Amino acid sequence: MSDDGKFEAPGVFTLAIIFLVTFIIIWLAHAKWLTDIWELY
Amino acid sequence: MAIYEPEGNWWQPIHKDEKIWFILALVWMLVSFFYMPIQHFMGKQNPPTESYRVSAEDFDALVEGMVQKHQIGTTGVENDVPLVAPPAGEPVFLRASMWEWYPALQLKKGETYKVHLSSMDLLHGFSIQPINLNLMVIPGYDYIANIKPTRTGDYRILCNEFCGVGHHMMVGKIEVI
Amino acid sequence: MSEMRTCDITGLKIDKTAETMVKLNITTAIIFLAVGGAAALLVLLTRWPAIHLLPVEWYYRWLTAHGLVALIVWILFFEIGLVYFGSAILLNTRIAAPLLAKVVYGMMLVGVSLVAVMVLIGKADVLFTSYVPLQANPLYYLGIVIAAVGMLLGFIHFFINVAVAKKEGKYKKTLPLVAFGIMAASIIGILTIAHGAAIYIPTFIWSLNDFLADQGMAPIIQNIDPEAYRLVWWGLGHPSQQINVCMMVAMWYMTAAFLFDAKPLSEKLCRTAFVLYILFINVASEHHLLVDPVLSTWHKIVNTSYVMHLAVLASMIHAFAVPAAMEAALRKKGYTNGLFEWLKKAPWGNPGFSAIFISIILFGFLGGITGVIFGTEQFSIIRHNTWAITGHFHGTVVAGTTIAFMGAAYQFIPIFFRRELILPAVAKIQPFVYGLGVMILSICMMAAGSFGVPRRHWDYNFSDAPFDYEFDPTVGIFMDLTGVGGVIATVGGAMFIVVTLGSIFAGKKIEK
């Protein structure tokens, strides 16, 4: 139960990183999309 | 197991991989969080922030006033919506009602316009295509959007908030020259 | 006196009345899923431009029905079943007030039936959100209030059962994690329905104006401010989805426990995450109002981003913790080869497992990512009221909650209904078929919406509009693919209904 430096779930950790990277890429794609519209305040 | 009461003292330190994941997730959530207020100050596309109460009659009078002053022609379509070219620096009034956007507008690229949006009856959805700029139009409220068209072209205003059986017929026009 | 039996699968001591209420509510839920799914097909085939099935009025009518039945009725009946599961069965105790359980069920059924009738006879063409000044017949609102009071009593019953269980020493210090999750859902449920009362009762009174006028009486409530309605309604609307998220996550943990004897790596982290849900989702509803007038930017930003991101953090914790618990349990059983042997060797042939795992992946990738993005003020400008929003919430409540509840139902059939699954070959592939269909539907709706296709809209070609507008031809491909995904999902849904109802009523009985 204590923190001895070992990963308990390395497979899920890998999947989680893939998720986070996907999230960041899709988020950045949307930020880029914003530059295509008119200015709005 | 998660279907039994946990044994002993379960308030234990967190495993290394869960701890790392928690920190990464938190950092990313903070980035997403700060983006909103930072973009609000520095960015060029933000939801407008000015609104007032207005009655349907008063708003309609403002719309017709603008049409009378700045109409340059008609659009020659079924309900013959007037084509109006308000000069930069003068307010623009756009009226949503079941089922039209009134009037049609001619705007100049690179100029900023104060566009006042209100509805005569139900909720409507102001949706400029193909740029996909979307705002809500609420009866009883004047929502003021400062808009600067950045490209010329012939744009359409769709309605994307359900407003009855004629909802799909509600298409307006903005030309940018 | 209540009758108890000992379950030979889980070891739990099950009270007969509690079990009956679980079975009754789950079965009712599945029947309503069939109705909601049929409505979905009608709506899908209308929005598919090549088919354009229903005429305009019936489209909006069936869309109203689809929203209510698929999003609320199917899910709430299932969740009230989970209330008895979490507060009585998991605690090896009885239902404290069996009569209350029957009243809850009765009120929900009566309320829902009244609503269904009013919608289908055309007196409530207002869509699920019923945004004022749109006005339905008073009986529509009354039906909703009756059903909601029933649901409220159901969530309150959770706490009555738990209080009695504590008094009788059925648990010592804290609830099992799955019950803790169902408790979090019930707390949010009570707060949600309080918002619902705050908006539906005045709206009901306002809808009486025509009737009052006919009697020569003055209106009691003359007008309802449309923006105030939106604000309070979404105070009901969004937290109602967080009830679903809590219950879905509870089902994830339950499956890990039932199928793998899996323990969460950190009870502390999981319980804290549920508390984050309770604290923060009740406030974060303004992401529905980001491009509305009236609300100030600071209000929108604090409500939406500060609070919503903390609730999302909780989801990211759970979405890690559950599969991590499964992985840890499977590694202990010997599947230690490489990063993913445990996953490859997991029981993918068991629809209880596959549905849950598919739910975890699709909820995160489809629903979760897009929810945070569209809930950002600047991104809302380019997505609000487009079909992308519809794609997002089909990623959360269909690919997430509904698929998870399907997985739970597969597990409940042997445990509570004491039946074997009929058509096991169909059951085995059903979560994959449904998951694939919903995934295609969700992604293609979002793609079409990113090009501006509106939601809640009868005609892609804008017939009879004064100005023509044609979408880019690519968008037409996404419209067709959405149709394909939806049809696959309908087939997957029908497979689920046939297998579950068939098993419940005619499956081979499991003898002790």
C-alpha cells in the first residue's frame, strides 16, 4: 500500500497518458479553429 | 472490495502511478481553467458582455429606424427583406422573430459594428455560417455583440434554437464587402 | 418481518422486498429504453437528409419524447433501482419503508405516463428543455412534477435505509465504496430535484393562464423571464447528468469488485473524488449559458471553469482508478506479461465486463474531452446549439452511462433475477455493436456540427427559407455516416432489449 516507486497499474497508466495526449491535441485543434472566425467582443 | 466496507484505516498514502496521474490531470485542468480568463483579456473572439432589458416594441422601433435611415435596396426574395448598410460607428439592430432575421445587412470588412440582438417572441439562435459564430437571442433582452468581419463574402444567419415549425425557414443574410 | 436469502454469487444477504424493488425498477427502465430507442430511430431517420422520414411537427414531437424518455425516464428508473441496491442490498439489510418504495414507483410511472400522453397528442411540442416562452399544456408540467416528487422520495429513501442500517449495526464506520458512490448520486439527486421544483412549479402555474382566463380569472404568474428560466432549468439539467456520472462510476467499481475481486488502489482518492462531484457539479451549470446575455463574464468563468474543472478532475481520477484496480487484481492472478496481457486476457466474452470497459473508454475519449472543450467560453462560440453539442452528450450519457447500465443489467440478471442469459452469442457481441454505433454517431455529429449543422432542426436543406444555404459536400458525408452509426446503435440497442427482457421473463432459472 505504500509508495515504494513501483507502478501498480503500468498498463492503465500508459492508456491514461494516451488519453491526456489525445485531449491536448484536440483542445489545441479547437484553439486553432478560433482564428478562422470574425472578431467578437 | 468496493462492495464491502473497507477494512482498518483506509486513509493511506496514494500509489505512485495514481499520484503522478492526479498531478498531470490537475495541471492540465489548470491550463484549461486559466485559458478562459486569459483569452478574455487578450483574445479576439469572446462572448459579448453587454446586455440590457428591452421591450419588443421598443426594439422593433429601433430596427425600423435603422432600416429607414440606411436601407440601400431590397433582397428580392420571398418576404423581400430590406438590405441595410449601416455605417461603421452607428449601431446595428437585428430582429429575430418567428420566422425571419430582419433585415439583411451589408457590412464592411475590417470595421467593428455594435450589433444589437433581440427577439420579438421566442428564443432564437443567431448562427453565422460558414464561420460558425453562435449567440443566443432572448426576447426582452438586447444582447450587444461587437463584431468585426475579417473576410469578405456572402454569409448566412441560421437559427439554431428551436422556435416552432418554421424554425428551418429562418435564414438571414450578411454580405461583407 | 422481511425475508432474507444469501446470494451464492456475491455472498450478500439479500432482503426479498429490496430485491423485488430492484428488479421492478430495472425491468421498467429497460422497457423505457426500448421506447426511447424507438424515438431515437424516428428522429435519426428524419435528420438523415436522404430519408427525411417524419413531417415537421412529428419530428419535434418525437424529439421531445426521445429527450425525455432516453435521457430521464430510462435512466432514473434504473437509478432508483440502484438506490435500493446501494442502501439495502449492499448493506445486507432490508428496505426501511416498503410502502414508500411502492409510492415512489407509482408516482414515477403515473407522472411519466401523463407526460408521454401529453407529448404524443401534441400538447407539448416544446422539446425536453421546454424553454419559456414556449408553453405546453399544464398537464405536461404536472406530470413532470409528479414524477419528480416520486424520484425525490426515492433518493430520500436511500438515506432512510442507510440511517436504519447504521442504527442496526449493518455497517460500522463508512459505506462500501459502491454505496458511497450511489450516496453521492442521491445527494446530487435531491439538490437537482430541488432546482427542478423551483422551475417547474412556477412554470406549471404560468401555463394555467389560458385556463384561468377562460374562467374569468386573472393570471397568478403573468410571465416567466426567459433567461431566469434558462438559468434555473440548467440548475436542474446539468446536475441531473452528474447523478448519472456518479451512478455510472459506481457501476464501474461494482463490476471491478464482482468480476475481479478488485480493490481500489486508494480508497482515500476514490472517496475524495466522489466528494468533489457533490461539491462542484451543482454549481457548474453555466457552461450551458456561455453565449447568453445577462450573466456577467466573471459569473460564467467562475461557475464554469473553476468548478467544472474540479468535477472533471474527479472523473479523471475515477477513470484511472477503476481500470487500475482491475489491472492490479489481474496482475495478482498472474497476468504480468508486458503492459497489456491483463487486458488481452480480460473476460471480453462477458458482456458485463465488456460493456463497462467500453463505457470507461468512450466516456472519457468522446464525452469527457469534448465536454471540457465545449464548456470553455471561447470554444462555446463555435459550438453552441450546433450538432456538435448533441454529439458530445451522446458520448457521455449514451456511450458512458447507458452502456455502463447495460453492463450492470447483464450482471444483475443472474444475481437478482436468478436467470441465465438467453442468446449468449448475441449478448457477447452486443456491447461492441452498440458501442461502435454510438461512437460513429457521436463523432460524425460533432464533425457535422463543427461545420455549422444546427441541432434540433428539421431540415438540412432549409426548404422555404428566403435565402439558400448549402453546406460543404463533406458535411453530407458526415450526415450519412451519422445515420449509419445510429442504425448500428439501434440494432445494438434492440439486441440488448431482446436479450435482457427475454432473459428476465423467459431465461433458464438458476436453481440454488
